[in-house]
Amino acid sequence: MYLVQTYQDYIEKEELNIYSSKKLEIPKPELYVIYTGDKKVEEKEISLSEEYFSGEKTALDVRVKVITESREGDIINQYVMFTHILNDRVKEYGRTKKAIDETIKICKDRNILKEYLSNHESEVHDIMFSLYDDEQIQKAMMRDARKEGEMRGRMEGRMEGIKEGEMRGEMRGEKRGIDAMIANMRKAGISDEMIQNVANMTRRPTS
């Protein structure tokens, strides 16, 4: 999403004609993700196909370099501090507009990404709000819960069907076995009363 927007901004800034038959010359992309967690990670690069499609070749793949280290005061370190302040505000105000506004205000007061936030505050606010919009998050969670419930229901129904089919098969097999036993006993001249008693003892008790 960000890459497409960046290219779109570049094309507009350079006034490139995307409808021309001439091939456009655009900068080679380099994508990075900054790890802001506390746990140590070993990955130096992540791939869209490896993360989501078991490494299979797809029509779209993206390779992103993972940045895990920074020097105090540099731009990466400031971004990490920004995310920590944001997390604290989210704990206090929830995933709300107020949390985003307070984060931007605190960072500017502490000279954290101050120049960038001053020049791109509206853009940062829109991006963060789209990521932290509670209504959208709740809708996504509800969709996931519904899908999980539907899948679980189908699995349980399938298992019940298998169990029911197995039970019916056992009952049919049992009946055929009893019928064959009765026929053999009659051929041997055993009385009907004795056959009935044996058959009753052999049959599965009903609940």
C-alpha cells in the first residue's frame, strides 16, 4: 500500500505520463520493516510468498529487509520511541483518535521525529487512524470469529456424520451376522425358542 502510494506521488511530482507507450524510468524500490518488539529476532529478510504461501511462486512477491538495531538519536531509534509512546497512549485511551493526537503531540514536544511529524502530521494521522480504528478492528475480529465458527461447525457436523455412518454400518453388519447365525441354527435343527434366546443375548442393547 505504501509502496504504491510512494510511486504515485513520485509520478505526479515528476509529471510522468503513465499513458505513454514509452517505458517509464522509476527508482528501484527497497523495502524495510523496523522491528520494535522486545524479543530477539533472527530474520534479516522476510518474503510475502514465504510468510503466506509456503514459499510457492506467485504473481506477486515482496521481499522486505528487517531492521533490528539502531543508534541512540538516529531516525530509526526515534521511530522505535514513537511506537513505544503510541503503545502507552493506546493503553491509556484505547485505539482512538485521542491516542494518536497525544502521541504526535508528545513526540513533537520531545523532539522525536519532530521535523517529519510537523511536515506530514495529517498524513501520519490518517495512516495511524486507519490502523487503529476500533470499528474496523472489531469488524475484522467479528469476521474472523464467524469464519472460525462456521469452520468448526462444518468439522463437527462432518465428524458426527462419520460417527453416525460408522454406527449404522456396525448395526447393519450385526444384523446380517445374527440373521446368518439363525439360519445356520435352523439348519442344525435347533428349536425356535432356543434360537430366539440366543439371538436376544447377541443383539446390541438399545438405549
